[in-house]
Amino acid sequence: MREVVPVMARTHIAAGVALAAVAAVATHHALDPAWLVMGGLGGLAPDLDHPRALLTRAIPGASALAALATATGAVRHRGVLHSWLAMAVAVGLVEPLLGSILARFWWAMGVGIGHPAWILRLWRVWGPGGDWGWAAGYASHLVVDTLNTTGVQWFWPLPYRVHSPVPNIPVGTPPETWFRWSIYLGLLVWRPEIALATLLAAEVVYRAVSTA
Ligand SMILES: [Zn+2]
């Protein structure tokens, strides 16, 4: 079977952060870092079904697990993790659970070093938008992959792959880069400060994940 190559991580991060930013502004929420960063991470998450995807390589053991899962046929790239069902589980269960574990960890660290107030201050800067940012990012990923010829198994376990006939963005080609920049350009025309925040946050997320 022909290998399905993931859409470039930069494109997914840009789309995830952008959709999260638009969602925050549209729902009159403060655009805190949590919206933007979690938008970028949510934009990468569905590609954990590919051993060589950016986020998979950043998480210890995830590449080996993804390679095993795809080799046994249990998971296919753009299969289950690219479905409505996985999005519901990722948004309703996985992210809140990991979030609360991380929050407890940081709080324990703060208490451990004798400065829990620092953690509270950081928490306030981070903001409350993480859950929604993650949801927007995950949804943006499925939409972006749907624009590619291979399409996405939105209704897994049903075998149908949904893909838009036009526009059709081949992975890793100039149209993919133009698509990414058109997201920024659209934001720039709409709200320059949102475009700048999106560009900066996307760069931070990309660098953080690629050096992890
Ligand atoms: Zn994907």
C-alpha cells in the first residue's frame, strides 16, 4: 500500500493556532497563551498515528508505539485518530485528564520549592482557554487534511475517506506553503495584532516541539 505522508507540521500548527485565535475572538474571550499554544498542539495531535510526525517524535516512546500500531494494522494514518470519535475523546477526556495531572504536578513543584504563589501567577498568565484551544486545533487538523487528495476517515470505523475535490493541496508542495501563508494573510487583513500573535505562537510551538 502506498504510504500516506502527513501534511507538514508547520501548516497544521498555523491552522490550529489560527482557528483557536479566531474562536477566542469570536466568542469574546481573552486571547491568552493557553488558547494559542494548545491550538498549535491540538493541530498536531491527530498525526500521532504516524511514526515520523513531529509530535510523535517529540514524545518518548510514541514513535515506536505508532510504528507498532501501524505495522499490525491496528491503526492507519488518517484513520481512527482523524475521526469525529477520536476528536470527542481527545477533547472530552484525554486533554482534561492530562491537564489536571500537569496542573497537580506544577502545584506540587511550587509547594515543593516553597513558592506556590509563583505557580498561581504563571497559571494566571497562561489563562483558562486551553481546553477550547485544543478543541479548535484538533478540528482544524481534520479540516486541513480533508483538503488533501488522500482524505480523512472522519466516520471511522466506516471505511470512507472524506476529501474535498477542490481545493486540493498536495502535501509538501508550494501550494501547501501558499495555503499556510494565506492563513496569516487572511488574519492580517482581518486583525493585524491577531495575525502577529498567531505567527509568534506558531513559531514557539514549532520550535518547542521540534527540539523536544
Ligand atoms: Zn493528519
